[in-house]
Amino acid sequence: MEEEREVMEFDVLFIGAGVHVAMRSGMLAAETILNSLLSEDFSESALLQYEDALYKSDVGKDLYKSRNFHQAFKKASGGDL
């Protein structure tokens, strides 16, 4: 029973992390769109503000830290995933 509870807690944490990333990136995209609508500027440079905001956010920093996880795991296991 205890082992099953630990697995369920892990699943909730793992799934919850993805939801946070999706929600935060959506919020940043909405802010960028709103700014473009208000300024009537839909140029590439105006819309690239989303990318900049994402990378500077807590989500972007977490994604940056985990960017090579798959490659490192592949090297350690010696095979394809």
C-alpha cells in the first residue's frame, strides 16, 4: 500500500510539472499577443518577445537545465530510447 501511494504521488508531481509549463507558456504567449494588439505591432521582433520572456521565466530556466537529459541518459544506457 505504501509503495502504491509513493507511485501515485510521483505521478501527480510528474504530471503536474507538465501542466505548469503549459500554463505558464500560455500565459506568456497571451501577454505577448495582448502587447502586440495594443501596439498594433505584429512584426517578428514584437512576437519574439514571447521567446525572450519564456527563456527568462522560471519555466525557461528549468527547461534549460534539463535540455540534455535525453542525450545523457542515452549515453549512460548505451542504446536507443
